Amino acid sequence: MQGKLICIEGIDLSGKGTQAKKLLDYLKTKENTDHIHYPDESGPIGKTIYDFLHKKFDFNTETQFLLFFADMLKDRDAIREKLANGINVVLDRYFMSTAAYQGLNILQLNEISGMAETMKIPKPDIIVYIKISPETAAKRMGDASRADRLEEDINFQKNVVANYEKLAQNNFLGKWIEINGEKSKDEVFEQIKNIVDSQ
């Protein structure tokens, strides 16, 4: 039986990491399930991205897009193998994030879709979009000194929300399901669990 590729998406501080971990723990009680988080700080590409996010150096938007894309592309074959072996894969961010944060600022949606097609990016079975406002994200951040360069810019986050909405409306790379991320962690997880169980 083919495993499911499940992506958790949303702007910074939407609770993606928390919900991806909760979903992993839940699914592992029933089925073989793995988890991947992006950026992948354990690898050389991810480390470069983290250095950029923490202002050790700058990249233009085009370079950012290619770096984030490459960080995910490196796992393409491993993800395919897991799915073929019946292992579910829960992704905390995926190519949709790269499209929302950088891609739609430099490319048309059909061009980004074309890149995913050309590079044979595995398409998700479920894309869960945890929607919160940039204002809520700013409140959750609290101490701005902890924010990276993308998290601290509320105008940038507003642009990312608009880009996510465009991706969701076009069901970019798969079926998008939007949930209310303004609720409590447990309420958000109940929404996600019900969605995954119904597929």
C-alpha cells in the first residue's frame, strides 16, 4: 500500500511544527510514519539557509528561492522510496512554502508549477494550510529579538499570506484544506486529525 504524503503549511508562528509533531505521534500509533522538517538544519543547504535567516549574510530573492527549493529537492528520491514502501511522510513545510515566501514574488504560478513538474517533485496527498493573521503571528512571537529576518517583518508576512491564498485557491500541487489556526493547539489538531482520517 502506498504511503500518504501530508504537508503542513502556513506562515511563521502558525503552529506548523507543533501540529506536524502531534500528527506524527498520532499516525505512528496506527501506521509506519516519518517526518521531515524544512529548512533541514542538519544538512549543508539547510545550514546555509539558517545562516541567511539569522543575518550572517544576504541573498537576493532568486537565490533564496533556489536554496529553499534545493533543500527539498535533495530528499525527493528518499520521499518516493518511503511512500512506495507504504510509509506515510508528514512534512513541516514543502515546496508550497518556497512558492509563497519567494517564488510568487519573482515568477508566475504556472512557471513555479512547471519547475515542480520538471524536477518531478512528489505531489502531496493532503495539504493542510493552517491560517492565522500576521498580527497573531506577531503576538505569538512576543520577544522580537528571537525572530529571524522573515518572521520579524509583518509586511512581508502579509505578502506571504496573500501568496498562500493564491496557492490555495489554485490547489497548487494538490488538494488544499484550510483550517483556522487561531484556535487552541488541541482544537487545531482535532481539525487536522479529522481531515487526515477522512482521506
